[in-house]
Amino acid sequence: MKIQESAEDYLEAILHLSKTKEFVRSIDVVHHLGYSKPSVSVYLKNLRVNGYIDVDSEGHITLTEAGMAIAAKIDQRHEMLANILMQLGVSKDVAYEDACGMEHHISDESFNAIKNYFEKYGTI
């Protein structure tokens, strides 16, 4: 199922935050993404209603199985695309910024072809 790019960004942000924090809260997402508190609150509610995250009584956010699947896929694409761009001579900052846009728009077919090529011939 295809979800909006912004939803993918939120899920990826929650995944990243969960790797460094014991508990992820909405304020952590606000700081990570640089969005306003009200915007994040509304978006997190939509993610919860649609089954991508759970929020406990303490306000701790966790990814559901569906949310984790999407976040992990986007994170893998982001890292691999950034690494490929850096191998091609793009600076680290630009590579990660460009990969952030590419990760949402590349088809599974194209991504898998690039991934397979670089795994076979590249040094990812």
C-alpha cells in the first residue's frame, strides 16, 4: 500500500529516534523534523488512527508492525541511495539530502535494480 511521502518521513523519524531514545514522544518528533507542535500532533493522530503507530497513556510512541515495515523500507532506501551517491563523488551532506527525496519516488523495480547492480559491481 502506498502512503504519503510525509507519512513515510514521520515513520522514518520515529524509527531513528527510537534507536537513540528509550521513549519517543511527540516533542522529539517536533524537534527532529522541525515542524510545529500542532502539525505534529495532528499527523501523529492520523498515523495512530491508520494503524502505523501506537501511543500509550504516557505519550510514548511506538511503531506498529505496519509502521515498522514502512519505516525500515524507507530507511534502507535512504541509506543505500546516499551511499551510492557518495560512491559517485557526491558530498555526504548533499547525498543524504538528495537521497531523502529519492527514497520516496523511486519504484521498487528501479530501486531493486540499482541495489542489485551496486551489490554485484559496487562497494556498498
